[in-house]
Amino acid sequence: MSDEITSGGSQIHRYEDHIPKGFEPAIGDGDNIEAISNHIEKYIGPIESVFHEVVSDKVHIDVHWVKPSAERPYHVLVTSGMSDKPMNVPEGAEDLAFAELFVLLPASWNINGESYELMEKVFSDQNTYWPVRWLKHIARFPHEYDSWIGPRHTFPNGEGAEPFAENTKLGCMFIFPSICLPSEFAQLKIDDSKVINFYSLYPIYKEEMDYKLRKGSDALLDKFEQFRVSNIIDVNRANTCVRKKFLGLF
């Protein structure tokens, strides 16, 4: 792994020389799953369904689905299993060693958990499945690469941050606590040695990622505030960092 620091103070980790680990079968930690499930239902709402992994590598990642409600008119998808193992955090960040992830999707997003067959059919469409795929991908990432993730980290879809699917031009994930969910949901204390941090995955454009690397996370968040960007994923939202050309023409 090689590192570099951008002009905006972001540290870039590159993994070109990483040698993939062999397959390590994993099963979920029942106590951990139960604690996370109770935490979700206490602060967000009843879990409608859990999208289970059939075969798991490194850690067993399930995705818990809370349906839209009158109080929260959006889908909430939360992982469990990422926190079964600690991440390889840098010295001084030991309190960030355990994490889980979530995404917020509009109520119109096509999700069906009535049966495995229906769920599999819906998720066969990559325009629907890509947020779930990225929840699982990033949740497994630190255990595959002996690394870690934390607030304000970004993950491009390949070197060029290619669009996640045909229905969007978004191509990078930004990690940040969500302002939509109760503040109490942000952490779950298991015991004195284990506190799980919950982070939102928010998709951004390549231009926004580049802007964050040049100017820093605070500057990008200022852009989001200026454009009133919601934490709920909008595949067609405005790109806050598109540069205008001469005479204001794009």
C-alpha cells in the first residue's frame, strides 16, 4: 500500500501491490447481530427483513431493512457483521476500530423482502442493487486489506470513479454520520472494549471527490449545504462541483 497527501489534507491510500487473501469462510456473531438489531429497532424502527449472505468471506455481512414510515419517509438499510472484527486503525484512533454502515434510500426505491425469490428478482437489477452492493463491498474492505474506514473517507468506483449503474452518474462513496437519524443511533456500546460506530454511505460525483481532495471535506460539506443536498440518495441530484466554462456555459 502506498500513501499520498492531497492539497486539501486528505490521505490517499493506494492498494496496487495488495496480494488478495485466500477465502476465509465466516459466520455471523449471533450476539453482535442481536445487539445491532435491537439498536436499529430502538432508534429507527422495526426491521422488515434481513438480506442474508449465503456464503461469506472474511466477515458475514447481512443488511437489515427498515421500511419507510410517516416519521421517516425513506428506506434505511443497515449492515451487521462488519463489526464482528476490529479494523486496523492507526494509533490514536482505537475508538474507531468497530463500525457498521447504512444508506438512506427514497421511498420510491424498489425493495421487496417478502421472500428470497422476490428479493433476488428485484436485486438482479443493478439500478436497484448498487447501494446494497456497495454496503457489502465497503463493509468487507477493511478486513480484506487490513485497513480501516472512518468519517470523511471516500471510495471511488475504480480509479476513474465510474458511475455505479446506468441510472446515475454518481461514482464515489463519501462516508459521514447522517444528520437524518437520531444522534443516539451513531454509536452502540457493546462493552468497555467495544463501541460500534455507524456511518452513512453517501454517493457523490467524481468532480465532488476531486474537490474534496483539493479543498478538504469541510469545503465539500459547505457545497452540500449551499445546494441543500439531502442525506437521502438522489440518483439525479445536481452536481455541486461542476465547473462553468467561459460566459457561464457548461
